[in-house]
Amino acid sequence: MHKLSSLRCEDTENRMIAAILDDYDSTMEKVVGLSPAHFTTKRRMQIFEACNSLAESGQSIEMINIK
């Protein structure tokens, strides 16, 4: 497991979002404490929050479901 203080690099943030969209459960098991505050843009924060909301409600996380 990895602890994250921040994801300061745009490329790193984009890769994290891609990993979450690809396999939410596996990605979230590998990182501890990831939150919207770790992202530097409002858009990426919103995508992360949308993924969390979908996961909490038991819905599949797919690009079509992310608004």
C-alpha cells in the first residue's frame, strides 16, 4: 500500500484517474487515503468524487456513468 501526500504532477493525476476508471477496487486497495484534495484541478476532483459515489452506490464505474 502507498500513502499519498499529494499528486503534484498532471501526468500522475491523469494516470491515477485512468487506473480508477479501469479497476476502481484494485486501485483503491493499493493507495491509502486518496481523496479529492490530492488532485490539483477541479475537473479531476469531480471525476474522482463521481467514481467514489458510483462505487458506494454499487454501480459500475464506466466513462458513460461519469458526468
